[in-house]
Amino acid sequence: MRNLLMIVSYDGTEYFGFQTQPGGNTVQDHLEAAIMQLTGEVVKIHGSGRTDAGVHARQQPFHVHTDSKIPVDRWRMALNGRLPADIRVTDVREVPLSFHARRLAKRKTYRFTINANRIPDVFTRRYQVHHPGRLNVESMREGLKHLIGTHDYTSFASRHSTKASHVRTIYDAWIEWDQSGSCSGSHEQGIIHIFMTGSGFLQHMVRIIVGTLLQVGEGKRKPEDMKRILEAKDRAAAGPTAESKGLMLWEVLYDEAGDEGTDLLERNETEQ
């Protein structure tokens, strides 16, 4: 028995998320089908976490147990030849049998992208939420700071969350504002990327935070309201859930000393 750690990137537009669901058509379904075509094995892969329908991933790890003798360096091309064009395995490494992609994950980073120009970009519209109205980005930055730390994020979790605890840690959160590609005109604001790195995230958590931050940017809420909303521990206190297409799982890190999975992901981060 071997344990393989793989990294997959995907455009989630056409899928019902990463994790298998009764309705099918998930990224996991396609990966498991590709592995079965390649090795003849019926396997269950274990991802670093789940993503909602329409959410994308730049770098999502998963592991799979296999009895196949196929050399590690041949798996990537062999699987990609059996996967849809919008799902790609980018790296593969053999890791100890004890490695678990979800349980050993230490930090996850998500990026949410907003196109704040008057006219959306037809070529990136699947990965950005269009918001043509004026936004105060500095107020959004100030509001985001109130969420950093270890807190109960009930206000920013889906009402359908089944987690026993809503306490999580956000290690860092920041906004990158790219105005280089803005169209001409006084209302053009460019592209706004909101990044959040944490120990883990609740269902819809990033999207609800973004939906609330947009209200701060619009002037409907004050930056300090983010702290009040957090302390309320009430979903009704926060703003709407932002569209899924703007969200991307950016990276997952394993920082256990001596963990072979760490070496793979650190190498990927360096090569980007």
C-alpha cells in the first residue's frame, strides 16, 4: 500500500464543489474516476477540505491510498489525460501512510476577487464578482483587521453549519488592490483581491465576510462595525453571502517538522 499526496487545481464553475455529493459532478468524483481508469482501483480520496459549488482552487491537496506500482513521476500526466480540461493535477509525491491531507493541514489561504470597474472583463468573469459601484477600499482594509485572531465566527457562518464549534483562528487578512488594468474613467477602480489565511474556515465564512466588507466599502456600515458583528455571534448581524465564483482556495500548508507533505507544498509555493 502506498500513500500519494497530490495537488489539484480546478475551475469550479461547472462543479458542485470538491467533495462528493449525492447529485454527483464534483471534482472528487472526476478524480476518483480517473484513478479507477488508470489503475482499476475503486478508491476514496481525502481532500484538505471542501469547497462550495462554483468555487475554484489554485492549489488543493488530497491524498489517496493505492496498491498501484505506477512510478510517482508518471501519475500527473496519466491522470490529466483522463480528467476534464478544467481539472489538472499539478504535482504528486509519495508520503508516509500516516499522512492525512485534511487532519494535518495547518494553514489555509483563500482569495476573493472583485472587479470594481464599471465594465466586467469578459475573459475573467468566471473568477471575479463584478461590483461597479464606488468602494472605499481603505475602509474595507480597516474593517478586515477586526477579524484577525481567534474568535467565535458564528456571525460569519452559514445558518446550515453543522460544526460543534465556530471558533477559528484567522492568522492574517489583507487586501491587494490592482489598478494597473483599469479602464479609463473616474469610476474605474481596478481589481480588488481579499486574502484570508486561517486554521480553517466555516461554511460560507469567507463569502459572508466579503459580503459584509462590501457593505463597509459602500458606506452602509462602518469599519468598526465588523467587531460588533463578530461579537454578536448571530448570522443576522452580518451582510449577504458573496457569489461563489469570486472565491479561490489559494494554498494549503503543512508545517509539521519533517512532514514530507510540507516539502512538496513549500516547493510549489516557491515555484509560483
